[in-house]
Amino acid sequence: MELILSTSPAKLTLDPACQPELTLRFNLTELTLDPARQPELSLSPRLAELTLDPTCHPEMSLSPGPAELTLDPQHQAKDLPVPKLPELILEPVHCRPELMSACADLINDQWPRSRASRLHSLGQSSDAFPLCLMLLSPQPSPGAAPVVVGHARLSRVLDHPHSLLVETVVVARALRGRGFGRRLMEGLEAFARARGFRRLHLTTHDQLYFYAHLGYQLGEPVQGLAFTNRRLSTTVLRAFSKPPCPQPPCKEPILAAQAVPRSSKGPPLPPPPPLPQSLTTSPPPSPEPLPQSPLETRYRDLKGCPIFWMEKDI
């Protein structure tokens, strides 16, 4: 049964045996539902007041918006509270595998990628590095699972045994601008410092001033290790990390004076002039590019976009 109200009744009571789908097109002063019914409501466009019986649990779609909506206190939907900074904890992904899917969704919301590829990358987290860390709200509500608030990845740095490279730093969109990014970075520093590391490196495109407020300064590029294994020597890892050797430059043609054939008529031709000095000596080295500054950087990522390298002693 479908009931369409095209006028404005003062009060409407539904019979217990009726299970209609209601569509209210105009203003309604008061609507009271029978306790035994659980209808699906679609209210459009305005509703002056809606009062539900305590035992009724309807699913409602309000469009574009009622003037006032009153629900029974026992059945009002409760929004998840904003996590409190002191209650947040930092845990490795591989210690909480049940949260790996939620962590993948958090990262993909910022940098879309194949879900299978993202889960595979998170699954490589280990205490031997690379290591993925999650910022968690332990108990957003009684009996609920922890909420993944942020994520960051730590990797070892080639030739810098006391350094770590920080990557994939992200905070949930709904919680940005409230100090959770700072809490995540401070947690990373404490985590790394407790394990004997003394410096953190990172890159950024547009968060230069955020990291500067946390004490990071412009630095030089470093090579992060995508995997570590004690059986592989540093020499082997360094060979894999270096870019391919460029092709040797083409040798300049050898210009030498050749014997000039004598003409059958007239005097011999004069010898050719000496070679210019620019062809006999190597060209001067090109000047070094200017170092990066808060407004400009000489470094580029794989897509050719400017990227700032930063570092901090912890």
C-alpha cells in the first residue's frame, strides 16, 4: 500500500496492520507512528515536526530538510565522537591485521590505487622495515573497533644506518586541521628514537610549512630501501639503488690536417687554419643549479613535479 498525502493534516496515526511506504509532499504539523510498525519514510520538502513512538525504528530519508525533527532519545543515531589526542595510540599494521582493510581505504582516499596492490604493500610491513604505522582511536564507542585516524610508512635509508625515510603520511579527511597530523609525526619521532634512530627524512609537494613548524629543514635527497635483508650486503643494495649508468658521450671527430694534393696548375694551396680552442679543449663545467629554497626547488619526482626534501634530527 502506498499512501500519498497531498494536503496538510494536523495529525496522522497509522493503523497497526498497515505497513505503507509514505511520501509526504507538503507541510505536516505532526506525524505519530504506531509502535508496531517500522515504515520507510521519504519526507519532501518540509516537515514542521515529526514525533516517533519509542518502539519505532524507521529508516528515513529527508529531502531537502525538515524544519524540526524530534526522535525518541533511546533511538537517536549517535555520531562517532572526535577522538581525543591524548587517547590516540600508534601501532604497526602487521600487529593489527584486522585493521589493514580500513587502513587501505584511508590511504586510497588520498592517493587512489588498486586495492589489491595497496593491501599487498601494507602486508609487507614488518619490524625489519619497511614498517607501516597507524594512528588509532582505541575506543570510539563501547564495543566498536578502533578507528584508523592516520598512517605513515618508515623505511631504512641507504648509507645512513641511523636514519629513516617517512612516506605516505595521511590523516582522515574529516579530522584534518585538528592537530592529528602533528600527533602522528610526534608519534613517529618517538617510535624511531626508541629504536635507536637519530634522523628522519621526508619529501613533500605542498606541506612544506607544516613540516617546518615541526622542526624539519630543507635537506638533500636520500635513497630509501624498499626491502632489507641481512644476507644482502650494502654494496649489493647500493648497486640496485643507483640509476642506470648513462651512455658514454660520443667522441668528438678527430680533425687533423691532411696532406693537400698539389694542383697540376699554379702554386700549392695554403695549409688550413689552426683549430679553434673550443674544439681542442674540454668545455668548462656547467654551473651547479641553485639549491632548493622555500619557494623553489631543483628536485623533481617521477612525474616531473617539484618536490622538497626535508630532514630533522630527533
